[in-house]
Amino acid sequence: MDASKMTVSINKAINTQEAAVKEKHARTCILGTHHEKGAQTFWAAVNRLPLSSNAVLCWKFCHVFHKLLRDGHPNVLKDSLRYKNELIDMSRMWGHLSDGYGQLCSIYLKLLNTKMDFHTKNPRFPGNLQMTDRQLDEAGENDVNNFFQLTVEIFDYMEWELNLFHTVFKSLDMSRSVSVTAAGQCRLSPLIQVILDCSHLYDYTVKLLFKLHSCLPTDTLQGHRDRFMEQFQKLKDLFYRSSNLQYFKRLLQIPQLPENPPNFLRASALSEHISPVVLIPTGNSPPDSETLVETDDLVGMDSSSHQSIPENKFDDIFGSSFSNDPFNFSNQNGMTRDDKDRLIEQLYKELALLRDELGKFKAESHRLVSNLRGRIQELEAELAEQKHLREQAVDESDFLRTELEEWKRKTQDTEKAQKSLTEIERKSIANEQRYTKLKEKYAELVQSHADLLRKNAEVTKQMTLAREALGDVERSKKELEDSYQRVNEHTQRKAQEQIHEMDELQGALESSKQEVKLLQNSLETSKEACITQRKELEEGFLQCLMREVEGIINEALQKLDEPLYTSGSVSTDFLISRTVAAVDSTEKLDEAWKRHMSDTSGEKKRWERTKSCKECSRQVEEMHGS
């Protein structure tokens, strides 16, 4: 199949119109994956579509991609795994929208990622999930741990299928006939793939749980049973609601789950399990009802034949049932009463045994009828699948026929090209002869041209040597001029720099002299100010000191008039000693004052004068006190 044709079908199947994907475009995409043994063309076309900006486009992409994972070539899964992270990011992006197709696209993308993870971990499961019981056992490798993990993965897979189912129904207005509108069919059409997946997943879950209950304790599988019960109720409700929609009635026949879930605690309940089979009628029409009636009649005839077996056996043992006295009780035949009682008791026992056997025959016949009905449904499903494969084979044969015609056309073109090639070869021989003659002429021209080139080379060599000598002379002259120019410029630059430095030094010297003069003037002024300030401080200090001394003397003189001092008596020696000390202090004060008036320099001398004044005042005070 041409890649351009497949690209056109992909673009027609995945568009922005809110309508269901056309089956012919989807079938072309599926055949394209089988032809190229992969999904390179599909992803090359999808990567050019704005899936992140248009929700309807993304929804239809999910539908087509789901079909390819189910019915496409097995390499579709391998080619799609490299885009898994992009699908996860797209699902997270669409999950932020709470209305329209936003949540639908988010959940559908998560379902597709879960499907890819499931088939990657369990490569024995095909994309359409159709397996026999033997293949299911091989998938678990007859290991109870593998069966346990496989059941958990199927539960996770089924959970996303049911979430998509519920979200689609929740987004539809069931009060109107949405299944006959284009917008409603756009949302419902992907659920066909979901129904096909769920029917197989439910069947495998039941079989795996029965297998696990035969190997593990019931308490260990309590979580599995609870999860199965929850999914069983959801799937049963969704199958029932789907079967009532006109859109699904026209396209497929949805099975109904039993009223009660299987009892996994009873191993014999596995024989009562009937695998749900989804029937896809040919030509998108429901299956013929007469066929189903005939099948039921055959099953009923088989059941009646089984039920007639115990009756015939009873007649063979006890005689015809139309006899009025089958046991000949009226005719004693010489038998006693006890013999008749024993015979009656024996006959009752045999009758009870026959009734038990009859019940077993009925149960066995019922089981056989159920198995036959299940087998009939499986055969019908296989027949529908074979019809689907036949349609695919017809499409493939049409494609091969088209390729054969194209190959024949290319063969005819090749024959025409072969004839034209013969004519071209004949012309090429004539041209080759002409070419030989031209080649000889060309050789002569080449020889003469070579001689001219040699002569030209010699002349050119001589001119080159002369030009090189002239160039050397010019270079030497230019180098001398450049060196002279550099020396001259260097000398002038040095002279200018020295003149500039001398000017700067002269200016610095003048400024230094002015600063020295300013410093001398400020020093003289500061010295005079210090002397004047010191004199003022000394005068003030002496005045304060004299005032203090006068105060002490006056206070001593005032105390002389107080009765406390006048009434006291002292010795003559003590009075003389005090008087002598006061006179000495007065003399010292007089000498200090004279020295002060004659010389006012020196800190030590000022301190001595101050000390003399204080000593004099103290002596006077002591004298008056005594």
C-alpha cells in the first residue's frame, strides 16, 4: 500500500468533525500497518496534527489508535512505545479541562497507556485479547504467583476501561436520543472497542480467580473478590445500558452478564460460567433471528433426547408404562404377603436410585446444553471474526490486484524502454566512431598546446624571477623608510614627554612653596593665640585661687568673734608654734608672688605658687582655730 494513500486515510479518519470515524478509513489504516509491518507512517502523519489544541481531533486519534493496537500489526505496539511520554503529557494537559472532550481525552489516553503497559508486560496477550484457555495458562507459566500478578494487572486494565465507559455516559444527555446524532455517535463509537476488550477481560478474570481459589486460601483472595464484585456490578450495568442504545443495536450484539456473580468458593461453579461473546453482524446489521431459533431448537432436541433416556431405561426394567398392572400385584403367582412386602421395598429402593440417576442425567443434560450454547456463541464469534478476516483478505486482494496491474504497466513501460535503448545503442556506435576521429584531432591539438605551454612556462619563470628581484629591492627600501620614520617619531615623542614632565615638576615646586608659606603663617598665628590663651588662663586661675584664699581668711577672722573660740584656752607654746607656721606661710606666699610677677613661664613654678597659697590659707585657718 502506498504511504501517501495511508496518510490520506489517516487524515480523513482523524479530523475535526464531531462525527464517528468511518470504518473504511480505519480499515485502510489497519491494512497499512500490516503492509508496512509497523506504524511509522501512522505516527509520521499524526505528529503533524494539532492534537493538543483540538479536543475532537485528539478523541478521534485515540479511537483510531485503539483500533490499531487491537487489529493492527504486532509491531504497532513497539513503534508506539517511543511516544508514550508524549501521550502521558497530553493526558495531563487535557485533564485540566472539566467540560467537553477534555476529561474524555484525558481518560482515553490513560487507558491507551495502560493497554500498552499491559501488553508490554504480557507479550503473550494479542492486541485483540482473544486467547484460548491453554494460551491463558501458558501466559501465567502455570505459576500461582504469575497468575496472582496477572489478575491484578487485568483489574487495573479493566478499571480504566470502565472509567472511560462511565465518563462517556456521564457526558451524554440520556433524556434525548443522543445515539442517533452525529455528536453522540462520535462519543459512543470508541466504546465498541471498550466492549470488546471488557468481554475478554471479564472472562479471563473469572477463570483466573477460580484457578487462584484452587491454590490459595480464601482470606488471601478477599481483596480480589471485593474488587471483582465492584467491577462486576459496573460492567453489568454498563452492558445493560449499552444494549438499549439504538446505535449499538445496529452494530453489535452485547452479551448480558448473569444476575449473580460467580461463587469462587465453590469450585464446581466454573462449569456454570459462560464466556460473554460480543457478536458483530455482517454488514453492520443484527444477526438473523431464524439462525438463533434453529440453534435453540437443536439444543432443545438434544436435551429432550437426554431426558428420554431414563424413561426408556425405566420401561425396559419394569415393563411398559401403558400396562394397567405392570407389577402383577393382582395375580399373586403363589407369592406370600412377606415376599410382596420385600418386593415392594426393593422396588422402592430401586425407584429412589433411578430418581437420583434421573436427576444426575438432568443436571448433566443442563450442563451440556449450557456448554453447547456457549460453544455456539464462541463459534458465532469465530464466524464473525472469520468474516471480518475475509473482508480484510478481500481488501488485501484488491490491493494486490492493483499492485499487479501497476507492475504489468511498469513491465510494458520497460519493454518500450528496451526498444528505445536498442536504437540508442545503434546511434551510440556511430557517435563512437565520430568520437574516435575527434579524439585523434584532439590529441594533435593537445600536443601542440603542450609545446606552447612549455614555452609559456619558461617565459613566465623568467618574468617571475625578475619580479621577485624587483620586489626584494622595493621591500628593502620600504623597510628602511619605515625604520627611519619609527626612530624619528620615537625621538619626538620622548622629547615631548620630558618637556611635559619638567612643566609638571615646576608647577609642583611652586605649589609646594606656597603651601610652606601658608603653613608658616598659620604656625605663627597659632603660636600667638596659644600664648595669649595661656596667659588668660593663668590670670583666671590666680584670681580664683586668691578669691578662695581670701574666703578662707575671712572665714577664720569671723570665727574669732564667736564665743566658742573666745572662751577656749590654749597653751603659750601651742600658740607660738601656730603663729610661727602662719608667718612662714605668709613669707612663702610673698616670695611666690614676687617670682610670679618676675617670671610667668613654667608649669612647675605655677604649681609651687598655687601650693604656697593653699598652705598659707590653711595655716591661717589653723591659727585662728586654735
